[in-house]
Amino acid sequence: MPDRKPDPAPTGPLHEQVFRRLSADLMAGRFAAGQKLPLRALAAEMGTSLMPVRDALQRLESLGALVGTAGRTMMVPRLSPEQRADLLRLRLMLETGVIGAAAERRSEADLADLSEENTGMRAAAERGDTAAFLAANLRFHRGLAAAARIHFLEALLDPLWMRLGPVVRDQTPDRANMLRTAEYHDAILRGLLRRDGAAARAALEADVLDGAPALTGALLPGASPAPQD
């Protein structure tokens, strides 16, 4: 079984395609905190002119996902431990706050897609492919948000994930951590299958909080033990 299904063909205006690609790269941890993103290098990599890349970078700066440097090159910001902790708190508020809706509204197709992503995550963990693991993990969490079918949720969560992706990349989860994440996801899926919002929420909270010490230097208040169902 392949680790993931192919990405859909790009659609829409070129500047929007570039923005979506760079956004996804940030969320999936392709870029490191403090990494500079030279305009010309990105345009050459994507095979586009400078204009759509410049537009995308400016949009990402307006969202706080990038910052400008003295040399006018965009850079992935470095976050303090306090800022990282606040990102995790916001993730907990938003993601666990809507998982009940996902449990109620999820379709069989949602469950199949989420299960496929988690299978891909486990396979990536087994072979030590961190990049593939992080990309599949992002798709899993975005799939959870989509299953909730709440208007405007993506617009709130994506900027958080854009900031968090480089932080997670810097921590480079090891094989044991990646496999543990897949176990949390199994518990989330069991809750969704039973339409048990409380169980899905407990598993999601444990998943988010599991990496808190490495990301912030201290465990966030309100941590729950790993689910045992």
C-alpha cells in the first residue's frame, strides 16, 4: 500500500498555487526556524517568475508566518519558549474544541482517508523518513478539522500550523515518538468510529501535549495521560 495518495493537480491562479505550496511546506516542517527564503531561489525552484512568489511571501508575512530581514529577504521566525507554549495552547483550544463536531459529522470517507494517512505515518516512522511522517501528520490533522465541517476553521488553524511546523522540524521526532503519535491517532480514530467525541478529544489532547516538553521546555498545564482504550 502506498504511503499516501498523490497530491491533486494544482488549480487556480499561479500566485495562489505558490501560496498554497509554501503554506503547506511551512506547516509540514519543510523549512527550519531562522531559515531565509530568497525570492529568486524559490522562483527558480518552482519554475515561476518572481511576481507570484513575491506575492505569496508577502501574504505569509502578513499572517505572521514569515518575517522580513534587514536585507529584505523573508525568513522563518524563531519563536521563544513562551511563544511556542502559547501556540500549543491555541492548538488545544481550537482542535480539541471542535473534535466533537468531527465525531458527529464525520463520514465513512473521512474515516478511510484519516486511516490511510495514519498508515502512511506509521510506515514513514518505521523507515525513519521524518519528512514523510510530518507531511502525513499534517494531512491527518487537517483531515480532522475538515471532518468537523465548521466554516472558517481552516483559516484559523492554518496560520497556527504554519508557525508550528518549523518548530516541530527543529525537534526532529525520533522513531519512538513517531510511532507513539500513530498510536494516539489510532485512539482518535476509534473515538470517531464510535462517534464518541469525549474519547476522541482525550486522545487528541494527549497527542498535542505529548511533544510539549520538547517544544516549550516544560509541560503545559492541563496535560492528560495517554488514552488506554
